[in-house]
Amino acid sequence: MTIVEARKPDPKKFIKGATGDWEVVIGMEVHAQVTSQAKLFSGASTEFGNDPNANVSLVDAAMPGMLPVINEECVAQAIRTGLGLKAQINLKSVFDRKNYFYPDLPQGYQISQFKQPIVGEGIIILDIPDERVEVGVERLHLEQDAGKSLHDQHPTMSFVDLNRSGVALMEIVSKPDLRSADEAKAYLTKLRIILRYLGTCDGNMDQGSMRADVNVSVRRPGEGFGTRCEIKNVNSIRFVGQAIEYEARRQIAILEDGGSIDQETRLYDAVKGETRSMRSKEEAHDYRYFPDPDLLPLEFTQAYVDELAQHLPELPDDKKARFVADYGLTPYDADVLVAEKVSADFFESVAKGRDAKMAANWVINELFGRLNKEGLTIETSPVNAGQLGGIIDLIKEGTISGKIAKDLFEIIWTEGGEPAAVVEARGMKQVTDLGAIEAVVDQIIAANPDKVAQAKEKPTLLGWFVGQVMKESRGKANPQAVNDLLKAKIGIE
Ligand code: ADP
Ligand code: MG
């Protein structure tokens, strides 16, 4: 069988080895916890941070005779996610048992979907400047999470916490379409944004609601796929990038040395910054998958899917396209604003009825810059959309200069208040009265006759004069008026 690959080799993405170029090939399996109050097959709570074993029903503890009952909300969430990934929705899918033994898996099997998943092929478009990278989604299936073994609570005993046991996960499997650590990070970032927009997963990687298994192989450009290693359970986007960089280099070194890659499962050690072997293919599990006899095939109608589709929110790609088309933003600015729905909404309320590019500038450069510096978010921002809009209005109508506006932003940030009222109360208004500006200009010119002579020869000295006038007027003189007056009086064209 020949595999037709979606992507052509791209030299920009190659890694230089000692003996020439290499291409890294990456495919991701992401486990995303479904946003739902109850578990996939029981009514137990999914709330994070509760005492161990507080969220456990008899079903989750696998008591004899307990039967799973599908949670319709989890099914709807999986369908919404499939729609958000522009994927094929399968009206009939099947739950299978994936059999293995582990202390935190009381059933002795995980209920998952194997041959017939709820969602088939879809697509994710990466937001990489000046490039269009489309990554194929192979499938999305629903499955249960396992519990957690706690080994660090007692010197000689381990404990089992079943709070996560039975929590619904969506496993989202990409095609091996990614070609660099940066692309893999962009993929995870974009997937996370889409899930958060849809409200189907909170994307909280540090709470474990999104985990990635990263499959990595390398090859000479133009050749068929190499043998891959799977790096398990990487729990931050940054670590995904680091793990891939390390793993690709490790494989290249082995191959350049005349060795070969063993297909194996590896772990990423974030402290040491390296991957190490966990188990080889030979030890790989035989899960003895078979359809779960306790559950009927999962079936729903196209009308049900259409109903869910009608209520989807505007998704990031559409929002970005609209921001570029309707507001004239650059794709880069649109990406930044669209990354979180709250940021996009904030921008739109600032931009409403105003110069949109100016609004984007202020939101991204001043507000986001400041929020990042202080470790705050839009939700905890001391400056709201109305206040930021007010500052922009004052610049637009010429009441304050851009420079004074930054001071005003600082004041509103620390003390709050209504921008126009603050400007009034503190006498921050720009001086546009030509007479007043002219007086300052005359004064500076009179005090610096030699500089005036130099400026006639060297017009770039004008900047020095502008600076002096602005300083004298404490930043309040209208810069354009200052410029015009100085040119006229000194005699610069
Ligand atoms: P398995 O059934 O062993 O989990 P899959 O075919 O489901 O294997 O693939 C799992 C993941 O590995 C997918 O994300 C896929 O894109 C990725 N993958 C498959 N082949 C390669 C390869 N040669 N290099 C890198 N990733 C790969
Ligand atoms: Mg797989």
C-alpha cells in the first residue's frame, strides 16, 4: 500500500544532522476531558480538587452488577467537538472494552471506542504566520479515564483515588502531518483554543484535563515514514516542544551512527529535559478489544447533529477571517485577539464605533502587554473595555496626544476613573491653541540661536527642537502643530 502524504517536504522545517538533512514526522494523540458535570457512564461528579474518592459511584468503583448508562451530554459534547473540527460525525458508533490490569482500573478494562469511533476524519488549521498548514484529524473517540495511584502518601503503602475513574475523555488522534516541534505546539495550541470556544473541554493542562501522547519519527526528506516512538502524557505545550526536539535529535544520532530505532513508548522527564524508555513494542499490551456487552451501539439521527450544529458558537478560524475582513486587522493581530473568546469579545466592544486598528493596537500592545507583565487576565483587568474605549476617543478627537494617552492609561490602571473626567481634573488636555504653542516655540528658538543655524543646514535637528517644546509644555502641545510652527519659523522646507 502506498501512503499518499498530504504534505510535501519543506526545507524550512528540516533538521541538520552530521550527515545531512532530516525531516521529523509527528502525530499526536490528545486526551481531552469532556466538560460535563457527571461522568461518562455514571452520575458521579467530575469536580476537580475534591477529597480522594469523594466523586465515586458504585459504577465507577466497578461493584458487581453495576451497569453503565451513557451520559447524553458527553455524547453531545463529542459531536460538538467533531463539528468544530469539521469532521465526519458517525451516526452509529460502538463502545469496546480495552482489557488490562492496573490497580487504578477497578473494572479490569477501560470502556473506549476502537473500530467504530463517534467522530471520523477532520481538520485543524494551524496559526503560523505566513504559512498555511492543515493537519488531518484521524478520529475522535469517547472513553473513560482511569483512577490515580498515589505513591507518595505513605512510606510503605500506595493508595488509589477513583475520582477520575469513569470521567469522560475525548481521544483526538491526528494524522502524522506535523513536521516540527513548533508545528506540534501550534497544533496543541489551536486544538485547545477550539475546545475552549466550543466549551467541550476547559483545556487546563496543569489540572490534567488535556494531555498529549506525542509520536515522533525521523527520515531523510522524500523517504517513507521512519519507525516512531511514542512519548506518553506530556502535560504542557512547552514540554511537548522540548520533548520533540530532544527525541528527534536522539533518533537522528542513532541513525547517523548506523543504528536503528526501536518502536517503543518513552517518558519525557521535564527536569532532565530528556526522554527515556518506558516499554518496548515487544512488551506492548494486547488489549483484547471487544464490543462491551453492557452497552448498545451508540446511535443518533442526523437531525440531532444538525440541531447541535445550529447552536455552535462562532469558531476561531471564522472569527479571525471576520476580524481581518471587517476590521482590517493583520492576520497576526487577529490571531492574538482570537486566541481566547474573552479577548475577542473585549476587543469587539472596544472597537465598536471606533477606529478598529487603533483599538487592536491598544488592546494588544498596551493592555495585553500590561496584563502579561502583572500576571493578570482580561477577567481580572483593572481597565475595562469602556475605559480603554474612552482613552481612544480622547486621542481621536485630539483632546490628548498618544503620549499623554499612555500616562492616562497608567492612571486609569492604578486609580480607575472615567478617562475624560480624569483628563479634565488633571489638566492633561492637549494644547492646540496655536498662540500658546507659538509662545513656547519662540522662546526655544530665541534661547538657541546656534542650534537654529545648524538646523537650517541639517533638518534632522528639528527633532531636538520638537523635544524641547514638548518638554516645556509637559507633553501637552499638539505635536503636529509644534512641527509645523518650528519648520516655518526656522525655515525648513
Ligand atoms: P496505534 O494504533 O499504535 O496507536 P496509530 O496508527 O493509531 O497507532 O497512530 C497513533 C499516532 O501515531 C497517530 O497520531 C499517528 O499520526 C502517529 N503516527 C503514525 N505513524 C507515525 C510515524 N511514522 N511517525 C510519527 N507519528 C506517527
Ligand atoms: Mg492509537
